[in-house]
Amino acid sequence: MATVQDKLKQVKALFREMDQALIAYSGGIDSTLVAKIAVDVLGDRALAVTAESPSLLPEDLEDARVQAAEMGIRHEVVQTHEIDNPNYSANPVNRCYFCKSELHDTLRPLALERGYPYVLDGVNGDDLRDYRPGIQAAKERGVRSPLAEVGISKAEVREMAKLLGLPWWDKPAQPCLSSRFPYGEEITVAKLQRVGRAERYLRTLGLKNLRVRSEQETARIELLPEQIQEFVMTTDLPALVATFQSYGYRYVTLDLEGYRSGKLNEVLSLGQPALTP
């Protein structure tokens, strides 16, 4: 069985074959690892590009900038406008298809203009086993996923990032804010800003692994199961409720099952094929 060191060598070999590459870089640990390996192998022939949109927290954009500077990779920010696409804002089950279509329809021309033959993303091996319609959009546009190509799992991503000395190796996953809404509920800029403010508030309380699921006028807080009891006992709940209500929520609830990545996908029937536009 290949070790993490073996897989790291395989990814580096892929980059050496590419010669030049543009990385779709969100600042999350997956794309950060890809950017780190790219700059280690390609130097200034690697470019990391972050898409700025209402579904990205300003703090996450700043994290991406700081991390890129520390890794020494060239970094640029582009604007994407997926929220203007009614196929996206209507929030169908394949919403991510339209998000990644917008992203890569923006990055591909930029890559060609700059002379980069490859656009890469941070999709890992575990992602291929989840319902991720955005992966289809990326593949249709010729995007490569070096972590998935080598079969690197999420746990191995973190292990590899730690091995390479990235201080963010244990950074919590932070998918786009649109993932906080149940399928079928329209997504607007105001709603994205509201849920973003709610999550920022919880982080000021010292919480890291969390989600605020936004369902119409209700905010449902998800925390790690082992944190729930302490949270209830030590948090000024009336102040929290008042704060969330000031953001525009009417009801504030706590999910007693706790946080689990991809929970909203559980409403999809098992075995449902990926939908296409």
C-alpha cells in the first residue's frame, strides 16, 4: 500500500510533467496543499487564483491571501458572479454544477491568456464518493484534480500538509456559504451575508468546527457533538438569540445531533445519479 510519502512523490511527478499550472485556490486545506506542492515543484510557473463572490466569507479571502504569501506562490483574485445565474440562485440539488461552471469559465480563459496549459483544483479522493455535481462541471472544462488522480484521501491531505510544514493542516473545512441552505430555498446576497455574520459571531465565542444552517427565518446551529453540553451551559443564550435576531433571523435553534459535513445532502435519495443541467 502506498504511503503518504509515496503519494507525495506521485503528485510532484504530475506537476513536473505539467511544467506550468494555474490552481483554483479557495484557501481551504485541499487547494492549499495543491498550491504548496505546485510552488515547491514549479516555482514562479505556478499561479494560485481565488474567486471572490458573495458566497465567500471575507475572512476566508484574507486567509487565502495570507497563506499564499507565506507559501511564496503568486496569487491573484478574480470576481465570479454565480449568484446572478437563476440556475444557481434557485438552489437546485445540482447548484454546485453552476457554481463550478462559472468559476472555470472564468479561470480557463485567464489560464490560456497567461500561457498556463493546466487548471487544477483541490478535489481529493474522498470527494469522488460524495454527491459533488461541481466535479462534473470542472471535468467538462478540462480541469485536473491531482489529489484525486493519486487517490489521496482527506485524512491524507491533512497528514501531507502537516508533513510539508503547513500550519493550517488542521484547518476546519469551510465550503461556500450557499451550502448552508436547504435545496430549493432561493439564495440571495442578503441571505449569504446574514448566515456569514451568524457564523462569524459564533467564532468570536471560540468555536471552530461549526455550521449555521439557514432555513427561511430559522438559524439552526450545528456544533461538534462533544461541544454541545458545554456550549449550552456556558453561553449567554439570550444574548446569542438577540444577536441572531438582529441579523434578521426570527428563530434560533441548536441541532442536538451535532455537526456533520454534508448533512444537507442526506435528503437526496440514495443512489441518485448526479444531475446535469
